[in-house]
Amino acid sequence: MTAMASPSAGPRAPTDSNTADRPAVDGRRLLRRLEELAAVGPITGADGSRGSARLALTDADRDGRDLVVTWMRDLALSVSIDAIGNVIATRPARDGSLTSPVMTGSHIDTVRTGGRFDGNLGVLAGIEVIETLIERGIETTRPFAVAFFTNEEGARFSPDMLGSLVYAGGMTIEEAYDIVGIDGARVGDELARIGYLGAQPCPGPVPHAFVELHIEQGPVLELEGFRIGAVTGVQGISWTELTITGQSNHAGTTPMRFRHDAGYVAARIATFVRELATEIGHPHVGTVGKIDLHPNLVNVVAATAVMTVDLRNTDEAVLQESERRLHAFLDELSAAEGVTISKRTLARFEPVIFDDRVIDLVEKTASDLGNTVMRLPSGAGHDAQMMARLCPTAMIFTQSHLGISHNPAEHTDDADLVMGADVLLRVMLELSEGTVI
Amino acid sequence: MTAMASPSAGPRAPTDSNTADRPAVDGRRLLRRLEELAAVGPITGADGSRGSARLALTDADRDGRDLVVTWMRDLALSVSIDAIGNVIATRPARDGSLTSPVMTGSHIDTVRTGGRFDGNLGVLAGIEVIETLIERGIETTRPFAVAFFTNEEGARFSPDMLGSLVYAGGMTIEEAYDIVGIDGARVGDELARIGYLGAQPCPGPVPHAFVELHIEQGPVLELEGFRIGAVTGVQGISWTELTITGQSNHAGTTPMRFRHDAGYVAARIATFVRELATEIGHPHVGTVGKIDLHPNLVNVVAATAVMTVDLRNTDEAVLQESERRLHAFLDELSAAEGVTISKRTLARFEPVIFDDRVIDLVEKTASDLGNTVMRLPSGAGHDAQMMARLCPTAMIFTQSHLGISHNPAEHTDDADLVMGADVLLRVMLELSEGTVI
């Protein structure tokens, strides 16, 4: 196993060192499936890198689902499709039971400019884990399940993580069906159209535990020099849209003191968001990613600006404090500049804290496999945060090169992808034994 | 005349108080012509206000030109069209001479969302001045000329003030003909197409003096409580487009210290432009009117930003100093944030200083007519700044309500429009006598 701890090690086929109590996945098979799935809805990035576009519940998503379901059925797993289109494949326990499984999973829908690993890794590693067990004849105390959840990305339908949200009982199925996407399509209609409106009711059955493998989608592991992340939870998210209304005026003829410049106010808010993040300190992040000025001309003081503020923190109290300080600043600034600022909440999620026992297990298992391991919160949302409402949950992160994601240039070394699957396999086996939980 | 000094006075018809040495224009006629011209290419603003859209050398511009030329010809003026489409109507001097006239004029092209007065007032007031002289039988020592210049706005063809620039010899006619507009049309072709490619050569004949009446297009006169502006010159203009290239990243997963956020850098530049303007002080103005982020999404650190910086000052040395300080700041900021910033000059004009004798004459004349008068520079560019290359020049400003311009809501009180024409009439008569220049 020592060779696997080195990032320079390549993917690995089964070797004689595989034994029933120290199994390892078939890395080549996992990588081949990642390539095959990426070829469904293929796109090419500016640098020639290959990615995928499989927006939720489109034809491309259906093709991706069909491929993954084929793989599940080839393993003779029990495949169920639920009312929101989540697909769960289960291998029975030693005693033939299918209930209260050790569950893993993620998503296979992508953003319009998706990479090859975001979501896909977690689903295909789950299949690989189960195939490894079957191949080695390893039976388990609890059932093993692997799921892919509907519309995790939120790129077509809002909210994101819809499938796992509905699975966990956070939204009724009726409400979910009526969601209308960016193209005017309705979730219920699209599920039926692509043949994934299943019979299993939501909320779904409660697993014994849930562990999701995912690429980090951020640069921290790589930059800090850790190979595996033991994810402690998911940051709380506060998204606010601000509409600033000032006064359009000629940029040459309006003295500075007479201006009500919506563009300046937007810029000042963006610099305040940075100042606030610096002051609060890590792991707080604040981002102004979107600014639209009107009329957006070189020589016209902007009449209006629409912008977004994205604040995230792992601590709900600190997140609330950052919101309070932002709002106080907006009040001061609007009074000083003679503009109005209206606020609209686009999203608000409290931080999610994963189960300490599962986090510790991930950390220990990855470390035992020779990896450097960092405990860190997830900055992005994941299906695991919904499943955490139901059962003890944590996540495993692999490095993402440069933190690039939602981009065909998304990259994780082959050896890291395979190591992530090996950690997942060991963690699931341990959870199955009931020694940790 | 006292009543006219009050902003509450309405438009005025000729009265008995009109004498050969104290003539006044026919206010109703001027206002009626403003309405008639505004009805060519009519548009309606969001608040129901009426404006015009007559982009240079379009069919609508041709229709406006034809109407104004009809009014010129109705007065039996000598109408000439030059090679760049400027139209000049001249009333001979007492001795029959047509050379070295006292000249006024402005433009009748508009932006896409033009008001009723920008440009039009100066042209129609010039016609009104001449009609008043004809009506009263007042002969003058020098000829009187009124012009409208091609493509002052620059909304279809760049640069703005094209007709007066070519008239003054600042660009060759060949170069001007080859300018291609936003719709792909060529100036030379469009002049011929609408029948305004004239025979008079450019550069044009040198006037004795030039005075342009224009609405302020800014709020200063209204806010400072002055009725008439004696314009001292035109601010220098520096327009720069900045392209900031950073690194696109996930807003949730990328710690602040690892970011290269083009959106933050754009915002920080915009706040610096404000700080710089505050520090330099009036009359310096600095505006960031245009910011385009990419990909412009709530949860993505912007990869690139394209923005404009508009700096203006009446003092070339101060304008250059502000450019130097901006560039030094850009160097610091790009190094600190790990982004690249490329610069492209969109426009650069040195300040123009008008003729003190003509400025003094405008100030005294307006004051003699009972007005409060403010000496101020123009923040916007005007044809007068090109004519200032040829002869003693100044401008007369009337108030613009709230400084709103390039908008159908552009408004100047009727009494102010008429007073502006009266000041123009008196100033031109004085210039004709040769006592000032």
C-alpha cells in the first residue's frame, strides 16, 4: 500500500496484496468508467480539456443515467428509482437484508461547463466499491448502497441538491414537481419525459450511515500539501441580491458632490465584502461575483446596479454577524450616497456539521493508507449535507488541481481518484461492521 | 426685460419694448420649432416624456436636416453644405458680404435616447436670432451665420464632434469618409445616401467669432442657483478601458488568500477613482460607468473584468497627474492581487480654453438682461471646442433640470430656452460691431 501514498503512483490493478480484510479497488476500471461517463454530453474547454454538459433531466442527463444504471444492473444490484428520480443500487447484506444500508453516492448531473469528476467520482467510486466486494466475495454485515441524486448542481432547476433534499424530507414531492427551470420546463414533466419518475416514495429510507467521496473543488488540499480531506461539515451560505438605485447623469457635467452613483456604491460594497472577510478571517469567505450596471456606458454615471453578495462561514453565529455588519454598512452607504438599496435573499443555508465519529473514521482510514490528511469544511454544497439530516454522515475529499471546477479543465490525478475510492471502500466496510456507529 | 429675469416668466412674443438696439427673439416661434424638430424621430421616455432618436446620417437625421434647411431657405439665407455634411446658413452683412461671419450653431443629431434640446436649441436659436434681425429690419456690420455640424454625438460614428473637427481641419475629409459606424455603415456612403455630401471644401472658412448656445446637460446651474452659464472652456477628457485577468474559482471553496479576483480588483479601481477625485477636488471628475464581469455569477470568483475609467479636468497638468496616479495604483493593485491589468486608451482630449473676451461678453450680456450668471467649464464636449481652434469662441449655457440629458426626460424651462436665445442675439450683435474683438 505504500506506493499508493505517493502522488506519483499510477492507477493500480488488483494485486496479490488484496485480501478480504485489506481489499483495494480496481483503479483502471474506475478510471475507465469515469472516461465513459464523461463522453456522454461531451464538451471541450478552451485549453482542449474534455468535460461534460449534462444539465439535470435533459436528454444528456438521461443518457448518463442509463449508462450508470446499466453498470448497476450488470452487478445484479437491486436498483430503485424514487419519485424525484434519485437512483439507488443496493447490494444485500450477508443475511440478505436490504434495509439500513451503509450508503454512498453523489450526482451525475453537471453544470453547462462541467468537468469529469465533480459528482461522477462519488457515484462511480461507489459502484467500484461494490464491484470490488463482489469480485472478492466479501460479504458485509450491512447492505451497501450507492445513489445518484437528481439536480445536485442547480444549473437548470433551483434549488440545487434537490434530489437529496427531497429524499431527506426537506421539500415535498409536489413542491419539487412544480419547480420550473431556466428553460421553462417543469421538474415533474421532465422526470416523466426522460423515464426517471420512479415509484419509490420520498422521503426515502434512512441509511445506517452516509459517506460521500468528492473532489474538493477548491485549492486548499493541494496548496496546503494534504492528499485527502476529512470533511468536517459544510459552510453556511448567505446569498443576497442587491439592487441599487441612484441617478443617471453625465459623467462630465455632474460634479462629484451631486452624484448618486449606483456603480460607485456597488464597487464600494464589493470592497467592503473583502474588508469584512479579511477582518473576520479564515474560514470566512465573501464574494461579489456578479455586478450589472445600467446603462453601463463609459460616460454615464450608472443609474442602477444589480449585484450579488455571497457570504459563507462554518459558524452560524459568525455568518449572522457578517450579515448584520453588511446590512449596517448598506444603510450607512445608501444614506451617504443618496441611493436606495433593496435586498433579496437568493439562498440561505445554515452550516452543516458532520458526525464526529464518521469524520474521525475517514481521517484514520486515510492516514492508515499512508496519506496526509487534513480536516476541513466544505465550501461548496453537497448531497451529503442533506443526508446528514437522516443519519451519521461525512465526506472524503481528494485534491482538485488549482481548485478549478465547473470547468472542463477540472483535474485530479488518477492516483488520487483511485486512493479516494480505496478510502471510501475501507470506511464503508468499517461502518458496516458497527464498531464505529 | 425685467420679467424675463424671473424663472417663472413664460415664453414671450415680440412686444413693443423691442427696438432696433434692444431686440428680443420671438420665444413662441423658437419653442414651436423645437417641438416640430423633436417630432422627427419621436420617442417616448419611461415617464411619458417626449424625445427624439436621430442617429447621425440615418433617415431620421436626414428628415431633421431637411426640416431645418427648409426653415433656413424660407429666410432666404445662403445655405451651403460642405464635404462632411455640415450645413451653414448665412445672412449677409449690411455691405452684402458673406465672409468672416459672426457664427453660431450646434448639432441636430441625437443619441438613441435623445432629449428635445441637446444641440437642437443652439441651431434653432441661431435661426431665431437671424429671423428676428430680418423681421426687425436690423442690418449688421458682419454677416450672421448659423450651422449644424455632422455627428456631434458620436453615437453612430466615432469620434464625436466629427463635423466640427473636420471643419476646423482636425481630420482630413478622406479619413472621415472611411469611418465605419456601429452598424457597419461608412460615413462617406451615408452622406451621399441621405443627400448631404456637399460641395464646400473642408476645412471651412474662418469665422470672425463663434458662440454656441447649449443646455448645460449637468445640474450645476440649477443647484447653484444661477440662470445662465458663461462657459469658460471644455474639460480635458481621458477615457481608458481596463481589462483585468484573474482566476475564476469557486466562491465557496477558495479561501480569500488564494484568490485572484478580477471582480474585486475592478471594484477597488472604481473606489480609487472616487478617492482620487475627492482628493484632487472640484472641478475634477472621475467615473467608472461600465463594468463587465465574467462569468458574472453569484458563486464564482470572476475570471475577468472589463471596465472603463473616465477622468476629466480643466487643467491638463492636473489631468495628467490623475492619469499617472491611476496607473501607479493599477501597478500596485495588480501585483498585490496577482492579476494582470491591460490598458487601452478610448479617448484623450486636452482641455480647451475659450476666449476671455467672448466669455466676458456672454457674462456681461446675460447679466445686463437681469440674469444671475455663473462662469463654469463645460464637462461635456461641444462643437464650440473645435471652432475654438479657428476663432475667438465661447458658449452660453442654460439650466438643465436635474442635469438629466441624453434622455427624453431632459428638461429646460421655456423661459430659460428663450432667455438663452436672447443672450445669444445680444452677444452676436455685439461681436458683429467689432467693439469686443
